[in-house]
Amino acid sequence: MIPIASHRILLEDLALDVDIGFHDFEVGVPQRLLVTVEVTLDPAAFPEEDSREAAWDYDCIRAGIHALVAGRRFNLQETLAREIFAMVAARPGVRALTVITRKPDVYPDAGAVGVVLSSP
């Protein structure tokens, strides 16, 4: 049997409407933002049994991100990405982390513009 080398969970392309950007035309006009969070867990934090109690809860990541952006504006994706990173990194069992934010509607000739933060 091949040994498991890493234990990861993924929240991919969480779609949010966020008041973000520093250009005059962006201020006060929510934009679509996609957030991806990939968490590498300590093997002890990865569920061994098929039960709700053993699960690493995706809801806390999703709800935490929604709470960060609720009623708030950001000038930079970098700021929001750092706050998401800090929130998830503080959870027990996190060994490594990647946070990606992307604004998909900025340029008609590009899929998105964004920020990637990751730990070693």
C-alpha cells in the first residue's frame, strides 16, 4: 500500500461580493471575489473515523471568511488574504496553508487577478 504523504482539505472558489479596491470606481461597489483555502493538517487532526464529530469543519472556514468581509471594505486583496490566512492558521492541527484570492472580472482578456499566500 502507498503511504499517505499529506492530509489536506480544500475550500475552492468561495464566491463573495466584497467592497474591495483602491480605484475611485471600485470604492463602494462590491466586486466578485473568489477565495480558495488549502489546509495541510497534522495527521492527528485528520479524521480516522467516518463521523461528524471527527470531521475537520469546513463550515468554520467559510463562515469565518464571510464574517471577515461582512460590512467592511478593503483597499487590497493582500490585506484580506492576510486576515484569512491568520484566521485559518490559528486553528488547531494546521501544518501548512495556502490562501488564494482572485478578482475574476477585472480584465476582459484575463481570467483573474489575485494574491497567493502560502506557508512553507
